[in-house]
Amino acid sequence: MVKSSSMGNDAPGDIHVLYVRRDAQGQIASVTNSKDSAHVEACELSNPELRSYLRLPSAPPQQLYESDANLVRVIDDLIETLIQKQLISITDLPLAAQDKLLNRRRLRDALSQQSLLGPDEPSL
């Protein structure tokens, strides 16, 4: 049984910690997203026993991580192309997105400079 509750002492928005109730044999009997009198044991979502109880895969496959990284690069390039073609402006995006895109651009430029200089050449 998975119970959802808004009462408790857990940190708001912390979806990586759940609270479990164990049966007499020590097995997880129920889970809730907030601490209460029956669900006192905090358990991270990465816990294999909790993942098994919730019928979640033991860990996301590496292919999914690689796919996410590749998709981020595609989206990054797409946004850059839209900006270059003046179809959107960076200022059309929320400030948080602007900051992330500008930071990625700086990192990519720095990495590009390093690869152009080679490993033995001093940086500019």
C-alpha cells in the first residue's frame, strides 16, 4: 500500500525520501511520502528494498542516461540555431533558462578552445 499524506515532518518537495512501515517480519508493509506515527523510518528512493516494494527498476539503465545527455545536446543546438536565425531571442526565455544556456555556451567555448590548443600548448 502506498499512502499519500500532506502531514508530517518531512522536508517540503523532498521526493527522494519516503517513510515506511514494517511488518512483524521486518518487511516493508506500506509507504508514505510524509512521516506519521506508523511510518517513522525514512527510506531513500534509491534503497533497493524500497525500489523492489514499489516495483521500480533497480537502477535506470545506462542507455537512458546516455540518451538524456544526447537529447540535451540536441535541444541546446536547436535553441542556439533558433537564436542565430533570430526566430527567438535569449531574453524570450525565463531567467533560469538563460543562465543555464549561457553557462553551457561558456563551457562549450572553453572546451572548444582547449581542444584547439592541444594538450601541450599553453592556454590563452
